[in-house]
Amino acid sequence: MHEFALMQSLFHIIEEQAKAHGLVRVTKVKLVVGKMTMALPAALQMAFQALQRGTLAEGAELEIEEREVRFFCPACEQEFCPELPYAACPHCGHAAPHLVQGRELYLDYLEGDDEG
Amino acid sequence: MKVFVVKDLLAANEEAARENRRLLERYGLAVINLIGGPGAGKTTLLEKTIALLGASLRFGVIEGDICTTRDAERLSRLGVEVVQINTAGACHLDAAMVGRVLGELPLADLDVVVVENVGNLVCPAEFDLGEDLKVAVLSVAEGSDKPAKYPLVFHQAKACILTKLDLLPYTDFDLAAVTEEIRRLNPALEIFPVSARTGEGMGAWCQWLLEQAQRKKQPASGCS
């Protein structure tokens, strides 16, 4: 349900960036979402559809790139995709590896038309 | 025209959380973000904790709820400073909401600030409020499968409190298996099985909380 709040902050960023780059219309929005966030792509899409009305991103497409969760094991120095929700290293069993990918939640790029 | 932005959706929240943290650090306060589902027993745990530690620690409480001031009323009866935030529908607290009410608490006269988040095991885990540590609250009545189903809060928390231990004989909650599962999710997590009603296990949790608060109060060394 907090996907709505996340999309509200997305629209703030869109407005601010469109202004900074002279975009009068946004046609595509690309997000990167890691699989260890609690943001569901379907719920993000739904909130995006609901919030885009009356904004300069009305009718825009939202593309979501999901990122797998990856850890680095400090003991055996290998990267791995864990068997979620558990993080233990499959190679040596180390219980507390470092997360290197999967918590992403950012606006990658916008496509749109400028005033010219 | 393509514009690369690469801006985090939580950037505004993180900036507000940094501001809260800067303010709270100045007063040497230990700040706890208490996260658990509706009915997990967060408020009862807090009442009992304040009753047990009230002589050693001065508590300030920020209550997050969608509606009503019932929890704040319960806690203010214990003589602690309480501020209520009504999110009016939002499923979590964010750093800006907390920042707006911090000034209502007498920060200079406190040792610990507990933020009781909106009852929800999912969304609050995503929003940094400026706390020192998150504490996950799960009751034995909610079922053994919850940590694996909602792992983020257990990954992020420093402590996990398993509440309503007195109900254990009436549920199929497997305490040993859940403890093992939580350890697999996060080996660094401190786990405290408690019953706020009978007081069982409350001593270990209170001792840990006291240590967290004392650690924050110690003046920074090596600066002379």
C-alpha cells in the first residue's frame, strides 16, 4: 500500500526534472526496483496510472526493471543470489554476507518532448 | 528526448530522516522504531516496558496510528510524554511526519524516544525515520510463517520481540523453529520472547534497552 506514497514522490521528482530540462510532456518513465524492497511492481503500476491524470506525464508508459538480490560473502569472497528470504552463503554457509544489489528503488530516466 | 535522472524515490524521506537524526543525536537520545502488525501487542509491550524502566529511563513516545488517539491516551496515563500522529489513511510513518512532532517532546529531559509505528509489518520497514534501531514485534498468535513471509523488517531490525508468550499453549506457534528461522534471516538479531501480561522475559528485553540508552548517553571520548 505504501507504493502510493512512493509514486507520489516519483511525481514530485518528475515535475522537478521536467522543469529543469524543459520537458513539456513526459512519455516514458523508467524505474529500477530491487527485489529486496517491499514495493510490488503491479501496485506501483496501479498507483502510477491513478496519479498520472492531470500531470505532464498523463498517458506515459511506466517501465519497471527488477533487480535480483545479490550478496557478497566476505569469507569466501564470492557473489551469489540467495535463496530468499535467507541470506546464508551457499558456498561456505557464512550467515551474514553483505547485500550488494536488491534494495534499488530509483527513477532511472525520463523520455519526453521539450518545448522546441 | 531522454533525461537520465537516477534519483532515489526515498531521497526526500532520507533527507528528512537525516535531519531528525542530527537533532536527536544532539540530545544523546536512543530512538527506537517499533514495527509490528495490528494487534501484535506493541502498545501493551510499551506500557509494561515503561512501567518496569520508568525509574531508570525517561521515555518520550510518538504514537503512529491511522485514526484515534487511544494508544496515546493509554500511554499518557503512565506519566510519559506522548505525541500522537494520525496518518489519515497512510500505512506507515515517514520521516517528515516524525520531524514535525519532535519539537513537541521535551528532548532535553528524555533518555529514550520510542516511535510506535502504524500497525503494519510491511510498509514501515521501507521508511527510515531517523531512528537508531528498528525493533520488530511479532506475537505468537500471528503464526510461525510471518518472518519468512515479511522478511525485510527482520533483515533491518536489531531486535525482535516475540510477544504474548502466555498464549503459546493455545497456538501451534513453534517457538524453537521460529527462533531458528529468524536467526537464518538475520543472525545478528537479538530475540526476546516475552509476555507483557505475566512479565515473563521482560527482564532481558528491558536490560537490553537500558544498555542501548546508556550507550547513547555516554559522552564521546577522545576529543580532548
